[in-house]
Amino acid sequence: MEISDHHRPGWLPGRNWLTFFLLNIIMMWVTHAIALFAHEYSHSFTAWLLGWKTNPFALNYGQLTLSNVLAQFDIDENVNYKPIFATGHGQQAGLVALAGLLIGNLLLTYPLSLLGFKFSKKNTSRVLTLFFYWLCVTSVGNLIDYVPVRTFAYSGDMHTVCKGFNCSPWFILICLGIPFVMILMHFVFNYAPQALYRLFPDSKGMRLAMIILTSLAMFGFYGAAGWGSKDPVSHYMSVVSVSLFVPLTIIAGLLFDYKFQKDSSLHHN
């Protein structure tokens, strides 16, 4: 006798699993692009406001390649920092470099993901909840792939910030690393278990799949941003992120999912 999807045990795949994976892939791609463009346009608009660009919409969009379409690897803010430093405006260069992270992701996409999740709970839309869940993943991912992962990089945003403000990367690591780790812990221990149980209350299998996808995205993709870096600190941080934090967060996700499910059952009883 065929088991209908409605009565199918939570660990077994049903006909809606294809939709589940397709929808998540689309959401991951869309929200990654939103977080990235918010980041790059924050750089660009800050440079424009400070007088270092004539057109804030003029990003470097890169070539029409598969990697650029899927992950926007070639897109950047299209800001020339050399004349900013050459004219003695290093702090302005530092502000432009810092704007992508602070304005684009910390002040725009991350709060939007939290507010959107809260709204979607009232709206009872699971698709909307899934969208804002992945926006939160990509926003937090954009924070940690700069601090701490690429704080000590020899080039890029954090290097420009340190050069512009004439400060040590350790200063950046402490000032931004502490709040970013707190945001990450809130996501792993509070936001994610709550969101996944709301999205898939009757499917342990889908929650497990989401935990794995989230860990791979957060620590296997964003956490791997420094893997090919020339500086050893960024490289080893990415190695630790991929080899250690991916499996650890999967285990932690399972434990917190079990705890959240148990607490919810007790609450309903």
C-alpha cells in the first residue's frame, strides 16, 4: 500500500522532497545575491557620498561565467582606493572598506532577516519564512567570512580597513569579532532551531537536511573564504571552519532540534 506524503514518517523522503531541494537552492542563490549586492553597493554608495565615485551604481559586475552567475565571485564595489590613500585620506578609504560589512550586512540585511522572520510567523507563510531564514544565513555568513576569517588577510576589505585607520587586525578582531560571534551563537542556538521547527514541524528528515545545508553554507562556503589566501591565519581559519565547525554545528543542530522539539511537545501538552 502506498504511503501518502501526509502520513509518511518524518525521516522518509516523500514526493515533496524534490520541491524542498529546488526551493532551497533557489532561496540560497537569491539571498546570497541580495546580501552580496547590499554589501557591494554599501561600499560604492559610501565612496560616492565621500566624493570618490561619480556613479554609485557602477559596480564591477565581472564576466558572464558560471561561477559568477552562481556565486557572484567576480563582482566587487569598483572603488579605486589608490588615489584615496595617495591624497592622504586613508580614514575615508577605511570607511568605504568597512561600509560593506557594517552597513550592507550588519545594519541592513541581518536586521531585515530577523524582522522578516517575525513578520512571516504572523503571516503563516512558510515560503516567506524560508526566504528570511536563508537571508539570515547569508547575512551572518557575510559577517564571519570577513571577521574573523579574513581579518588578517594581505588584501581585501579588512586589510584596507587596517591600513586606512592605521590599526592592528587584532583591534578589528576584538571590536568586531566579539559581536559577530555573539550573533553567530544566537543564530546557531536560538534562531535556527526555532525557524527550522516552524518550517518543518512534521519532518525530522527535512530539518536534518536543513541543518546540513546550513552548516555547509555557513562554515563550508562563507567560512572557507580564506582557504586560498596567501596569509596563513586566514587559510587555517578556513581549514578549521570546514573541517571542524561543519561537523560540530551539524551535531549541535541535531541536539538543539531534539531539545526544541521536546520543549515544544511539553508546552503543547
